[in-house]
Amino acid sequence: MRLIVVSNRLHVTVEEKEGKLNYKQSSGGLATGLSSYLETMKSRNFEVSEYLWIGWPGSAISAGKRAEVSSELASKYRCHPVFLSEKVMDKFYLGFCNKTIWPLFHYFPTLTNYSAEHWNQYVSVNETFCDAVLEIVKPGDIVWVHDYQLMLLPAMLRKKIPDLAIGYFHHIPFPSFEIFRLLPREWRNSILEGLLGSDLVGFHTHDYTQYFLRAVLRMLGHEHNLGAINCDNHTSVADTFPIGIDYEKFNGASKNPHVQKEIDEFKKASGDKKIILSVDRLDYTKGIINRLRGYELFLERYPQWHGHVSLLSLVVPSRTGVDQYMTMKKQIEEMVGKINGKFGSVSWTPLIYQFRSYSFEALAAAYSASDVGLVTPLRDGMNLVAKEFVASKADGRGVLVLSETAGAAREMGEAIMVNPNDVDEMTLAIKEALELPEEEQIRRNKEMQKRLKRYDISRWAEDFILKLLAVKAERSKLETKLLRGNMKKEMFEKYGKAGSRLLLLDYDGTLVPFANSPEKARPGSKLIETLKKLSAVPGNDVVIISGRERHTLEKWFGGTGIGMVAEHGAWVCEKGGAWHALKPLKNDWKHQIMQIVERCVDRLPGAFMEEKEFAVVFHYRKSDSELSALRVRELRDDLIHFTANADLQILMGNKALEIRCAGVSKEVGGMHFIVANKPDFILSVGDDVTDEDLFKALPETVYSVKVGVERSSARYYLPGFTEVNGLLEEFSNIKFAEKSADSGH
Ligand code: GDG
């Protein structure tokens, strides 16, 4: 089994200069961590034994060089490049990714730009990535898509290859609903639908997972069950996987002579001064300015530390094409000048600022030799620097000061936590960190190290892949029940050979889609024609078995020769007969129940009550999903006291709660036709929990079909009402030999 990793950037950067190609492997972060894990898969006999990486090679490559780059990347790095021009990257990467999604998802709505041109480019680049995957993917492969640049890709792939195993991991925060909804409707719905194309969607923290599930509920109306969301033809699971680091690489770094040399130089330069370290990409989310303000105030408040401490701020260039970044760089440099000018002396530089990239050795040495790690982003998906700093403390000494708004804060509770907007708190935190007793430093770091060691980058990746395989296995199990191929052929043969046949068909969600109000879901002429044609076949009994009240069914299906069961079995009408109740039922309870339901309707905008002869229904399809959940819970509580003493039952339907007489069910309605006609062939189709009553009661030989990808007692399933309509049409086109047709009941 092969794993295809898809990310915006490959872990190799290719540069073309004056006709020459230069290949550089990127260091640190996800790329190296993941690659070293992937390399081990084969030797461990892991189910996934081979991997490929698809992504942009980091720069625009001229048309004449592309074939050479592709072949070099494939043979030496297992990489498959997606070539994108500078113009495209400008609108896609610097545009939609970094001027829309990045600021908004990091809670900077005022920096968010909403350009339709950028959005269109985002869609188009996701399509280009989709084509690149399709060129390479083989049956049985699993695809793992990374990050916010490719949020539409999972659904695009799902559309092309419905049974492909697709995972997606989101490396940045997923914002709360109020922030996410700021995106135009088309964009936000496409993003959610895009992500739901995956079998598994992973986030760093439980909060991000919950925010995603909440957005799915509020915007697409899909509820979830323990993170599992039933989409049109598959289940998508959202779960939390906090990314780890290559722990041993950082913890053992000081054993590397190059790193040790850097450490020695570092210590020589700092003398007996304490060093506070910060490492960030140049980005407004990293809170660099706030941190400098905090440090400035610290120096102002605690002059006793003058000459004894320096802040080493390593800022790594990034996204130089976005204006805000350049403005911020200027601001940082002004502050550095101000702080050094205000407090510095010939023998002491309070703030050492460096704007460049570092080798792993230099970075590891800085982590290892510094006393305090000051990691105070305003918002961060996880923040690996915090983890790397703690892992690098081989002797356990050192203190981490961490923002509570970084994803890493969830796992690093022993750090000194700060609110990055609270300069006072930051000042106190710096002082506390510098003065923390050594035993306490060691105790805290050991605790964190235990966790970092256990849940490292390999464990993270393996956890994700195993969960993806489990979700896929569950889907495959279900797929064996998909009514198609030989199973369908055999069913048609049995149908053709049978002397008498019964087709029990649920209505809403099975033959037609759900509508906002029940009266709008009337059957189309094509469906009526198909049902009439089926019903006209001698020996056939077609029965609509529904929860609807009988007058509506009569209006829609009366006079067509179709049998009907109304109110889940309370009323029955045989082919060409009249309506009659299956058993004597009372409805003197309705008045009181309706008062309770009406009270709830008043408190839930969009909800309404439907009165049937032997049932009362509370409908909430048009209402806000979260408030509905609360009101339904309250209503159930109110009703339970009443129904406990009456012969009533409460039934949870699809966005509806129904109170009806006990002892009425689709089982009773369906069995009535089975017992009366003793048909040779039975088909029973339904999508609802109420259909499960019937599925459970049916003999094993019956073709019971669940509509929707969910666990069910039915023998088979079909994805949706469209497939059911198609199936009925196929049934209606079956020709019967004279003899068989004549022998009908
Ligand atoms: C996203 C999320 C999430 C940085 N400069 C140099 C260098 N680095 C390495 C660090 C670290 C990594 O890059 C940066 O880690 P972050 O966590 O800050 O990641 P982001 O790049 O912002 O990316 C973030 C992450 O994805 C993972 O899911 O944690 O929240 O924004 O590993 O060491 N390494 C070297 N030289 C540098 O100059 N060698």
C-alpha cells in the first residue's frame, strides 16, 4: 500500500538560476520530521510500505526545465512537482492563502482580504493538485493532504475516485464559528464540503476539532456522532492529533560535535548573562512586537537585571511578498533600536536581533544554551519551537514561557503561561522564569519531555494513518453491502421469477429529498409514473409506508393503484381499497401534548407543529441547529412526564420529534401486507430510524435496503434517493414472461 502525501510545498526546493538547477532539502518542521518517519515504514513491515510526495517545488520553473526537474525529484526524492507560475502563486499563495485564510483563521479579521479573483485562483490551483494526484494514484493507495492551501482537494478527489482513502490534516487553527462565517457563503461552504471529502480530518487541538464540527453543523446542517459526520456517500470523521517533533534529534543534539561547537561559542559570547531566546518566522501572528513591549517593560521595572540578561530574537524571513510583513519588519527594527538605545551600554546589548535563516546546528545550540524560551504567539496552530526548546534541554535546565493561545499550550501545562496581549503579565512571567529554582525547572521540563518523547512526530503520523485506515476499513465493510453488481442482478432475477411481489417504500428521504416544510416534498410526475408502472404489473403490490398523515398520501397517491401506510402504521389503505385503522387508537391526549409542543415552537424560531390524527410532530428543519438541539432536549424532558402515564411514545425522526400512540410502527404496517399477501419477493427501502423497526422484523430473505451510509439492520444500502429512483426505474423496465405475469395474485 502506498501513501501519497500532498502539501503545498515539497520538502525539496528547486531553484533555477541562469539555466542551472539547484536542489535544496528544507530543514526542520513537518517536512523532515515526516520524511524520516516515512523512511522507516518499510523496515517495520507497516501496512503502508512506500510513499510519494506531491507539491510545489518552491519556485517557478521554466517550461524547458520541467521534465528534468520531474525526473530528478522522482528518482532522488520520491517527489512529484506541481508546477505553478509566479502569477498563479501570487493570487493563490500570497493572495487567497496568505491574505485571506491565514489572517482570518488566526483571528485577524481586520487584515483579511476578500478577493473573488484570489478565490477563483484558489479553486483552480486545488484542481491542478487534483489532476496531479490523479496522474499518480493507483487503486489501494492512501492520500494524505496537508493544510489550508488545499482545503478543497479532498472533495475534488472524492468526486473522481469515490472509494479512495483520503486524510486531511489542518496545521493552523480552525477558528470559531463567528470568525469562520465572515467568509462569503460560497467560499465557506465549499471549504467545509472540501474538507468533508476526506475520510479523516485532523486538527491539533480538541477546540479546533469542535469549532470545525460546529461550523459543519451550523453551515451545512450535518450533525455528528462522536466526530463522525454522514455525508452523501461516505462518513467523514474529525479527530484531534497534536503534532509532535523529532524528539531524539533535539534531545540528543548536544552530542553532535557541530552543535557542541556552536554551544561553546554561544556560551562564550553570553558570558554569565542569562539568555532569553525567541525564534519565529516573521509573521504578525507570532506576537513579536508585543513580546518586545513586554521585554521593554521588564527592563524598565526591574533595573537589577540590567547587564545580566539579553533577549536573543531570531526572526526567520518569510512571505516577503506580503506588504504587512515588510511593515512589521520595519516596526520590529525600530523597537530593537529603541530598546538598545534606551537601556544598552558599551558592555551590554539588551536585545540581540537577527533576521535570517539558521542551520539546524545553530538553532539546536541556541535552544540548548539559552535559559528561557519566550514563545508568545498571538495565535498559533501548535508551535513547534516551544516543543523543540523543551526537548533540547538534555540536562533539564531552562524555562519555557508560553502563550495560552498556542495549540502547544494544551500539552505543555508546566510552562509559565501568558496571555500575549497582557504586557504586564509577560513582564512578570519573564521575571519568574529568570528566577525559577533549578530543581523546579528540571521537574517541569522532565514532565513535558516525557510527553514529547512519547507522542513524537512518528507517533503522530502513525496515529493519523492508522485511524485513517480504520475509517477506511469501516467504509469497506459497508461497501460490501452496497446494492450493486451481482447482488442487484440476482435480486432482479428473483423479482422476475417470483409470482407475487411486495415493494415497501418509505417516502421522505427515500423517494424524494427532505424539503423545508413537509408539503413541499411532493412527488414529481416521473416518480408517480414509475410507481404506477410498477404497480400495474400483475402480481405486484407497491406500498408507500410513511409517517405522513393519510390525507396528504391520499392527495398524492390516491387512485394510482399504490397501497399506503400512513402515520407509521396507524392507517392502512390497500391497493384499490379504503383507509382503515390497524387497531383502535385514542387521540384524546393530543390537546395537552399540543400545548407543550406549541410552547416550544414559540421559543424556537423556524420551528412548527404538525398535527396528525394519532400523532403530533415538532418540526425544526429550518431552525438554528444548536438552539434546536437545546430545545429538543427540553421538550423531551417536558414530554417524558406526560408520556410515562399515557400509552404514547416519543420518536426522533429526521429534524423532527414525533409523539404518537404506542404500539404503532412501520413494522406493524409492513407486516400487515406481508401476512395478508404472503409475497414471494419482498423489497423494503427506507432511510429513517422508523424504518429500522421494519428491517429488524423482516425475514432474512427480504431485500431490505437502507438509504444513506449509516449502520443499519438492513441487508443492503444505497447512497441516496436518486439511486432509489434509479433502482425503481430498473425494476419497472423488467419484462415478465406471459406465464409469470398471469400467475400473479
Ligand atoms: C504551521 C503552523 C504548527 C524555523 N526557522 C528555522 C527553522 N525553523 C523550524 C523550527 C520549527 C519550524 O520551523 C516552525 O514551526 P512552527 O510550529 O512555528 O510552524 P509553522 O511554520 O508556522 O507552521 C504551526 C506547524 O504548522 C506544524 O503543524 O505548529 O502552528 O503555523 O520546527 O525549528 N529551522 C531551521 N532554521 C531556521 O531558520 N533549521
